[in-house]
Amino acid sequence: MKNNFVLLSVMSLLLFNSCQNEDQVVNESSKQAEASAKIINVTHHDGRPFSTGTSATGKFVAGPGGGVLMQGFYWDVPSGGNWWNTVKDKLTDWSNAGIGAVWLPPASKAQNGAYSMGYDPTDYYDFGNYNQNGTVETRFGSRAELEALITKAHQENMQVYADIVINHNSGGQSEYNPYVGSNTWTDFSGVASGKFLRSYNDFYKNAYGNNDEGSFGGFPDVCHANPYVQDWLWGRDDSVAKYYKNVMKFDGWRFDYVKGFGPWVVNSWNSQVGGFSVGELWDSNVNTLEWWANNANSSVFDFAAYYKMDEAFDNGNLSLLNDDMMWKRNPYKAVTFVANHDTDIIWNKMLAYAYILTHEGYPTIFYRDYEEWLNKERLNNLIWIHNNKATGTTSILYTDNDEYIARRNGYNGNPGLVVYINNSSSWQERWIETNWSSQQIKDFTGNSTWYPTTQGDKWVKIQSPPNSYSVWSLNQ
């Protein structure tokens, strides 16, 4: 979120078997000296295929490398109630491209009514079917249109993730609050749905304390310590969590501004309804990201990787990609991204997408990058490579300011790949060690027309075009 009332903050799907580090020793040879290749085995996931859809009749079927998430909105999408239909009409193409899930903006009625992006929630059960806050439909459309979108996604075997804003509320009426000795905007007893009625007792400060981990922008700060709040958010049969899952048919959750409350909240929600879960913990400290993900039993957006990619690709030092990131700590719980509705600082985006779509973690495509700003064919090519070739452990083979080469070591008969990112203004070539002995390989991006054959000792020379990338695997 951003601007007025928005937050200036920030795989479970990749449930593969085990995570472990391996050390490899490579004998120095003349070819290795030329390559200057120190192999760094980063982490392991076994690359088994998984199902991301909910309908056996759908089109999307996850390949060995898994699936890709589409962020199905951006800040200030067109108002007027047509966004759900816009997204629905794109689902078939996204599914055909290999995208297995779509993350939607907050779907319920918010204070700013027909103009709200949803991050100022008033009534969690109003999806554009009650007349309140000056409108029936939300900015995105009606409840019927949202349900049609979700149904269509499931027909395409895609999942749908709800953006969940439970740190704060907005749009309540004024009431006297004895805990502060003045009036506060905490009276939500008149929400049109008649569900989850709230008062000053349900917001800090109150009988449960003065504050929790964080608040935003002066909005009423939801008190998750209150059993009544817990019951309505995830406990009772018609709780927000269970209603979204069982009635609206959402498959997973993107939790907004999780810095504002303890990770136990997300853990409790997930234990009640399951589904995919990712938290927006806007923090570049990988230790903090890992701590939160473990305690929340959730994936987390890999802001550590995001900021390292910005430094590496935009500031000409690809060696920074050796640094620690969440996907290296635990790829099952790392959701990688190049841009989102809150932050869009990486300008060398195609190199960044080449990175996240060939590496471990659950990669996210930003709507505007895919539909408006970048080359869709090149992104589709990388999505195909991710789904079909990006398997196994990751070994970093070579880095300097301008070049980065890494190997995915393959799994269960899938050969994996080698990605070569070149941030210089000229073609580059390197000898590297593959996992393939005496095998012909090719660049699956089509950027290089070479078809080299690996030597008996698995070494081969590959190339990458200027300011671009190549992705190599067995020619099969």
C-alpha cells in the first residue's frame, strides 16, 4: 500500500521434500582457471511436481519446477467496478502460459467505497453486495463478478489468493472510548453484513493492553488478543477465514502489513483453514524474514532478494547475488518478486525475472510488467523454463560485476539448467561445469544459437548476449 492511507511497509506451494546444504570440491584445471568458477551449493529442494489447481478439468498443470504466481492488480487499477471482469478475461491466457495462481486485491468493502483499493477495510463480508460507504460494488466490481472470477480460475486449474488486511480497520462511526477518554472511530456495530460487529473493546488501547507490535496511520488497530476478535477472524464457523475459504472459495492468503501484529495471528489463521499463505513483512533482514516465516507457519515475500537484485542489476555488481536471501534459507517459504503494487525500484527487470524464474522459491509476476511494460513473449518463455527445467539444488558457478552463472542440479530425471546473466554491453563466454557428460545442450531462450556438446568431464563453453541472459539445458 502507499500514498494516503496505504502502508509503507511490504512456498507453501513449493512443498518439496527436504532442505540441506551440500559441499562440492572441484579440481582446479585450466578450464576452471579460465572460468574462475567457485561452486557454491546454496540449498536443496527436490523439485517434485505439485498440483496448484482445484479443478481436474482446468488447463494449468504444474511441471517439475512448480508454478508461478500472478499479482492480479496494481495500485489504482481503473475504478468503475470492472476489474474482476478484466482479470477473469485474462485467466485462460495466464493458465496457458503456465501461471498457476492469482493474487487479488482486498475484496471487501472499505471506507473509501467505490474508490478504495481495499486496504482500509470496513466490512469483511461485503464483497460488493451491500449498499454502504456510498456504493454497492467495490472499486473492483460486484460479489457476483468476484465469484465468477474465482470459478473461472478453478476451471483453469488455478488457485486464487485473497489479500487479507487485519492489522487495522477504517470506516467506523464515532463513539466515546473510555480507554482514551475521548471519541474514537471504532463503532462498527452497523456494518451492513451484520457480521463481526466491533467497538472500542476490539481495538487498542483497551482492556488487553495499550498496543501490539505496530499500528498504521492512526487507523483503529485491531486487537488480536481479544478472544472475540480471534473468534470472528478465524475461530467460528462463519469467521472471516472460514467464510473466505468455504463460501467464497479462496485458496490462500496474502497477509498485509504483518509487522503490525505477532506471527502467531497468521499461524492461528492457517491452522484453522490451511491453504497457501504469504506475509508482507517489509524487511530486508533475512534473519527477520526467516524468524517470521517459521513462527507464522507461512511463506514470506523475499524482500532480502528484492533489494539484493536492485543492487546487483541496477548498480552493476552481480557478485552481490552471492549474499544471503530467504530463498537460500528456505525455498519452501520464500515468495520472490521483481515489483509489486507498493514498490517498483528495479529498472533492469528482465534480468531480475530471469533470476527469480530460474532459481528456487515461488516466483511472482507483477501485472503491469506482464500485461503492459515488458515483453510478454520473453516472460512466457521464462515461465515455461521455470515450470519445466528449474529443478533441484542451486549451485552458483561464477560471479563478477557483470556476469552471474548458476546451475540448477535437476531432480528425479529432470536435467535442471544453467542460467547465464550478462549485465555488460558485449557478448560474454565462459567455461562452466555442468551435470551432463557428453551431451548436447541448447539455450532455451533462443538468445544464443549455439548447440555445444559437453565434454566427458561435463565442462562446456556457453555464452550470453549483452544486457541479457541465456538458459541452458539438455537438447531434448
